[in-house]
Amino acid sequence: MNTAHPGVSVIIPVFNAERHLASTVASAVRQNPGPLEIIIVDDGSTDGSAAIAARCPGPVRYLFQPNAGPPAARNAGLRLARGELIAFLDADDLWSEDRLEVQLGVLAQHPDADLAAGRFQWVRDAALPGEPPRLIPLANPRYPLSLGTALIRRHLFKTVGGLDESLWYNDDVDWYLRARELGVSMVLHEDVVLWYRRHQGNITNDVARGRGFYLTALKKSLDRRRARPDLRAVPLPGWEDFTGQAWPR
């Protein structure tokens, strides 16, 4: 790691991701500057994920826990993290080659911001098992309310809290809503920092369940606003409210 930069802890929740895990970890290891640590939280996998994690090079730490869902795995990683900055990486996604360099630069340019968020690109991986990733872009890059595209100052989790473990999906939407309610300063930049691999095992394929968790996150936000007179007049935010700037065109 380049010691001129604050340490970055990368948290990777894993559940039965033996096909993708090695290349996912490699995309974090090859960053320049490299991360301080890569924390793999195995959320009860029953496949070969543990063996693959043991073979991964770089500053990898491994933790196994009984299956409790992605937000519980992320929270477990947060409790272990030592870096001043936190990044999350799902076990089937990939970072762009200059992800950390770009986002460290964005935070350096905006020292008052607690979070920098870039764009993600949906891709299909055409590689056969055992081959390096061969990515085919799908649609245009997007700005999601996703922890996977963000580099976050660690102290922010003391302010906002961790992930809501009752929301197995859209826990990041809930976290962003809580951050917005607290007036957290965020910076949006146009660089693609995440390659989101689409495949049959994506948790997001369960659209009905995802919508249910999304509505639950919105309802939790409404309940908090109703309980606090200072928030009652604040509407549910769009991206421009999170970032202080209009949606890029």
C-alpha cells in the first residue's frame, strides 16, 4: 500500500460464489495504491468459496459465519476493518483497474465530503469456468444508490450506523436514506468504478422480493421523518439531494 494515502479496507460478503470470487478479489488486489486489507466474510457458503479464499493472494483476511444475509456479513466486516476508508465489493463483481486511485483523488479534492460514489456498468461475463473474465457491456453506465460504487470514510458508520440486517436486499438504499436524513456530504463522479456481473445467481433477479425490501426501506425513512419534526418537511430524496448537484446528462 502507498502509505501517503489512508488505508482502505475492502469488505467482500460471500455466499456460494466459487465461480467468481478469485477474479473479484484479484480486481481489488491489483489496485494502485493497493488496499490495506481485504476482508472476506463467508456467510455460510456450502461450495468451494472457503478454499478459493484461502488461495487468494494479497492482504486477505477470512471470516466464516452462519448464513445471516449480506447486510449481516457487511456489518461483520465493518467490525474487523482497520482502514480509515471503507469500500464494499460483492463477491461476483469487479472493480475498474483505477478504482481506488480515482476515488482517493476525489476525496482528496473534497476533504469535507464523507463519501465518493461513481458509476457502475452492467456486464455479462462470457468467459468459461477457469478463464479470465471476458466482459460484455449491457446498457449504459448508471448511478445507483449502491454501497458497491462508494468509498466511505470509516467514521461515517458511527454517525449513520451499520447496515439494517432485516433487509437482505436494498440495505444500501436504507443506509443512504439514513445518511441523507443526517445531512451527510457526498460527492458524485462520472467514472465507472464497478463492473456488475449479471448471471443467474444474482440476488437482484428476485424482483418481487427486491421491491418489497425497497418499499420497506422507504417506509422506515417515512417513519423516522414522521417521528422527528425537523425532518417532516424533507421529501424523499433524489440523487441531486444526495450529491448537491443535478443528475449528470
